[in-house]
Amino acid sequence: MRKQLLLSTIFLVHLPVMVYANPICQNSNSDADGDGWGWENNQTCRVQQNSGNCVDADGDGWGWNGTSSCSANPPAGPTCIDHDGDGWGWTGTESCRVGGEPSLPPISNTRRSSLLNSPWKIGYGRNATGAGYNGQLYVVTNTNDSGAGSLREGLSRSNTWVVYDPSLEGQTIYIRSSLRPAANTTWDGRDALVKIAPHSSVNSMTMIRYYEGNSIMHRVLIGPDRNYSNDQPNQNLITAVLVSEGQDYWFDHVEVFNTDDDAFVGGNNSTRAAINITVTHYKVYSASKGLLVFQDQSPSQNANRVGRVTIAWSDFGAICRNFRVSGGNWVHGFNNYSHDFGSDKCGTIAGHGNDVNRDGTDTPTILAESSVFEDPNAGLYGELAGPASLPGLPVQGYIFTDGQNIFLRGSSQNSFVIDPDDTNTSPVSRPVPPYSYSKMDSSQVRNYVISNAGVNGNNIVYPPPP
């Protein structure tokens, strides 16, 4: 008797589900997502399953027959309709992924030309095109370290123009290993200001490594949450950007802080070291070392891999290396502002090498023009070459100026001169950059750089979102 009563109870509870169905949707707006179900009168409703007079305006397999939602005759085989371009759609019966990859909208020529035809894309890296006019757009939609919609996924694809979804404004992407952009990539950070930082579990990292060449990085903010330059100074723990190999790079409005190793490094000591690099509107602060151009291959060893780097309109606020050049590199710096480096003379431009033969092949050649160096605690003159007493470095670099660099110390102003304890008798000719450029009057450099360097520069062009 108890078993019979229990079965009857179960039957009575289950019976309404078997007998009653959800009502038919009566409003064309009830089924907003086209999944065959809607909401009316405080309850779920279902789309009427018929095809007579069913008008399917968007081709998703669902329509309206004049009185209710309806199931239209679907095309042969499942068709994935992706209304919002996120790579996922609806076949009429189930979710689907479009073409196996996210659906990507086109990039406007306005956006492309705003970088590719920028007046700031000059110097040795002027031929960088990144994703160019034919690259595919990739939208970073989350702050995950990897996977679909992540920054890492986008940068790993060659011929890709990577942008942020505006919803990511003010967020941080924490990475556990180096980001390695592929060849022909444009990293365009104008749609949202997103910080790139090492994950809290990481104690030592080169955050971004370039190997492939022909890349553009524009308006990118990079900085650990904690200040490594204060916590563990000179422990060589965190480097922001390393341009190791390849050629044709342009970095514009990149901002770096809280690093203890070199914030930005161009080159390496191999026969494939990076060449043809331009850095403009760069900003570095709260950092031990600002920028190093590093290449120990001399022209006599490898004539095709001598680093050629242009650095302009940049704000250097690191303790040291603002900027420093080693090996047989050619570096042209102009319209830069270096400041707050203290009494350490390595805070200004420095070069070092080992030019034993005194023929200019193993030391840097630097052309420094129309730049400002300012610190109330610094000496009466600037340091344009590294200390001659460094062991194994008898000649420190060949530095040429235009006589327009100025050195500000408190209320006094001096012409920027080479430290007299450095050897600077040059066996090489004064370098002539193979490109056109415009020097500012030194008195205008400081204010211009403060207003325009970094991720909030006044001269950044913001095209409509892609």
C-alpha cells in the first residue's frame, strides 16, 4: 500500500510537466536572441514551430508570421549566424563557432593610415609597417593570460592588427611568461588603456620579447604592481621590452615603470641582433635603467647586423641609462628630455665598448642633438660617455653633438659638454642620418616631451573604434 501511494504521488507530481507546455510567443521581440524561446507575461514562451508565412529577415532560421515567432525553413546544412562578431552564433538549433575562428570586422583605412602615415614614424625604423593595410583585426576581449580573446593569442598571429575592446579600459593583464609577438604585427592600444604586468607569482621576467621583425607597438602601458627598482634595485629581475632579433620596428607612446633591469633593450650579442629600430614618445620612470641599445657585433664582425636606432621626443626619468649604447651600434637621439637621475652620471647618455684598435669598429657612434638634461643634484656637466676607468673598456664611445643640447641644474643652465675625464678622440666620421627629421629648439623640448610622451600624450590620434 505504501509503494502504491508513493508511485501515485510521483505520478501526480510529474503529470503537469507531461501535459502542459509553454505558451506560444505572441510578440516579435520576445525572442531577442533567436534561440526559439522568449519571455512574455512573466513566463517562458516558445516560438511556434511552423514555416507558413514565416518571414526570416536576418536569415537565422527564426522569424515572425504576423502573430507569433516561428521557425523558418532553414537552409541546407547548419548556417552559423554571428550577429555581434564575437566568433559565436546560432544555427537555429544550437550555438556554433563561425568558420572555426572568431569573426573579425574590417579595419578602417582611417585607423591604418593614422599609424602607417604618421609623421612620427621616422628614423631607422621608418619602414616598419606591422600588419599594414591587409592585416587581420584581432580584438582582445578579456584579461586572461592565454586562450581565445586574450592578448597573447592575438600577438601570436602574424599579419594581425591587435586592439583592445573598450570595455577593458583601466584593467590589467597579468602574464606568467613572456609575450612573443609574431612578425608583421601592430599592437594598437588606443581603444582602451590596459596595463601589462607580471603575475604576482613571477619574480624575474622579460615581459615582451620581439624576434620576428616588422612590428609596431603604439600606446602600450607596461609596469609591475610593485616597484622592483626600490624593492630589489639592480637585481636584473624585470625587463619590460626586449627587441632581440629581426628588423624594422617602431615603438611609439610606450610607457614603462617599476622595472629594475633595463626597461627597454634593443639588440643582443648574436649575429641575428635586431636592427632598424625607432623609439618615439617613450616614457620611463620609477625604474633603475631606462634604455639600452646592446649589440656586441662590430661592423668588422658582422657588417649587416650593426644596430641602427633612432630615439626621439622621449621622456627619460630612470636612475641610469637614459640612454646607454654598447658595442658597434649607431644611435641617433634628438629632442629628448632626461631628468631626475641624481648625482650618478650614468643617468645621461652613455656609451661603452672595447675599441682596442681605435678604428671605431667596436664602440658605439652616437649623435645626440637638441636634447635637455635636468637634475638639481647632478654635476656641472653631463656624461656623454661611460667612465674611462671601467676595466677592459679603454675607449667609451664616439659622441657627436650639434651644440644645442642643454644641461639644467637648479637655476643654472649650461651647454651640455662631454665629461673631460672621458676619451673622445674619434677616428670615425660624424654620422649623417639617412632620413629627414626636424629638430626642435632646445628651449621647447622639455615642455613638448612632458605633454606628449607616454600613453596619455596630447598628440595621439584616436580614430573611431574598429
